[in-house]
Amino acid sequence: MTSLDTLVTWVDARTALPPSGTPVAAAITGRYPVDEDAESESDAALGEAFWLVRPMHFASLHFGADGTEHRDCFVDSDGIVRLPYGLADAETETVTHWAELPTLPGGLTTRAVLGTDVPAALQHAWSAQPRT
């Protein structure tokens, strides 16, 4: 089996942004919404601050589902737009850091394979031998 280890280099989103269209791992921070209907104050995470990693892509120009124009933003698979830290109000989830996604396993130099090339790429990865 090939090594599945990878090195991640995080970039501060306040100082540098990736090229448009780049898929990234984005560290986002915000606060979970408070559930006014919660039965007790012991409900975990309600109103708590969070910092977590999500897969996203960066867009220098993005139009939301409602037609809103966004510039220099990170977009997740649900179409949620997040700005780099410091460019949004304090109540908005923002991206603090980003990192390029690792390449696919099996010695590939790409981060995505689409369509009819997928089965061959998977076979190549599953049959890869460890580096010695």
C-alpha cells in the first residue's frame, strides 16, 4: 500500500488568498446559533464558538443562489459563502486559514479526477506499492 501521509501548509487568509477556482481545506470560525426552543442550558454547543475545517473552493467572483455578487470568497458544497477573516461582521462565519488539498493517493499529481477516468485512477491507487 502507498503511504497516505501528507503535509499541510496553512496560509493565513488575512495575508494571502488562493487562485480562483482552487479547492481548499478552509478553517472557519463562528458561533453556533442559540436554539431558543432548547429545553435546558445543557444542550451541547448552543451559542458556542467553533473553529473547524471544511472543504471549499475559492472564488474571486461568485454569484449566490439569490444572485448576490460576492468577491474573494470561499464557497462550500452547499453554496454557503464565507469571507476571509476580518472582511465580515463579527456575527458571520469567516475563514481564518486555508490549505491546498493534498493530491489523490497512488502517486497522482492531481487533486480531482472526473468521469470515465475515475475507475482507472482508483485501480492505480489501490494497486500502488509502498515507496521503499
